[in-house]
Amino acid sequence: MAAAPVSPGFSTTVEALRLRAWQLGPGQPTLVMDQFSADDFNLLVDDRGDVHVNSKDGRFYLGWFPLGRPGTDGEGWTIAVTGTAKVRGYRVSFDTETLADIVAAAVAHVLATSQPL
């Protein structure tokens, strides 16, 4: 029994090659901000209109910079979690045009994986 010869290239359908409409633009930042309760988080709006959210213990930070974070190239969102003595923390940033839905999903995951000490 002989194996079928492998043909070069790839196989697809016309439907798979059609253009798609992709959601663009920053979306609704309330999708992100509505995840925080006053019981667990502090919220501050500064004189530039940037929004800063931090956990009461100070280990979680979210910054929203609608016009871009000063000193960066279009950074619009920052999520940071402070590490411990044994495990490093992390920082994630998104630009000003990143969909709020994407940032909201990242924040939801960070919050869902947090545990009270």
C-alpha cells in the first residue's frame, strides 16, 4: 500500500478567505471599571482625567489613560500586581485603542484568580 502524495500549498474554502469586519476602537471603559467595588478598591481620577484603581492592600493597580500615559508611546491601560518576597509580580499594558472588552477580560481573570489571605 502506497501513501498518497503530499500536495504543496494549503487547502481552504472561499468562505474562509472572505474579508471580515473586526471590532475596532477603544469601546466602553465602563466594562473594565464596573468590575471594582468600593469595598475592595480605591478609585481616583486625577487632574488629567486619568483613572487609577488600586486594591485596599495596595498590591493590585489598574491605570486608564484615555489620552495616553505621559512618557509612553500611547499606553492606555496598565495592570500591575506586586509580587511577594518569593514570587515576582507582573505588569501588563495595552495601548489607547485596545478594546475595553479585551482589557475587561484580562482584569476579570486577574480578579478571579486572586485569593484573600
